[in-house]
Amino acid sequence: MFIQVKNARYLEDYKIEIEFSDGKKGIVDLSDELYGEVFEPLKDKNFFSKIKVDKDLETITWENGADFAPEYLYYKTFKDNKNLEPQFKKWEFTNANIF
């Protein structure tokens, strides 16, 4: 399963509502993911709020080149959905190796 980000809308703080290519919508909170040189500017909520969907990369991006893999955003959005666990394991996203 290949997943892409189709639409995204900034909500508040570090939360974004995302619609994925499989039709699922959800809210991802990236507040714990903003570390490292490229993500440091995103701690400024005004800057963070200026997300856009890059149609070539098929994910969300910011002006400074920061982006997150669409699979990771999907995982972060739906990680508590037991029905999606097989897909997350296939992508090698589990609580043990993410956190």
C-alpha cells in the first residue's frame, strides 16, 4: 500500500488535519517531532501553520524544505487503530522502534 497526502489543513498548535489517498482523514500532532536542524524553525507556530501539500512529494512541506514521509504521518495519525497494525508492521512502524 502506497499512501499519499491529498489535503492538509493547519488546526492549532502543532496539529494538522490530513486527508490521505485512501480517503481516511485524521488529525496528526507533530509537537514531539520538531527536533533537528530542519525541523527547529517549525517550533514557531506561525511558521508551522504555513504548511502546504507538495504534489510531487505527495506529503506536507514547509518553506524551509522540511517534510515528513506520508507513511510516517499516516502512522502518527492512526497509530491507535488496531486494524492498521499489519500495515504499520509492514512499514516497520511499531511503538518499539518509533519511541
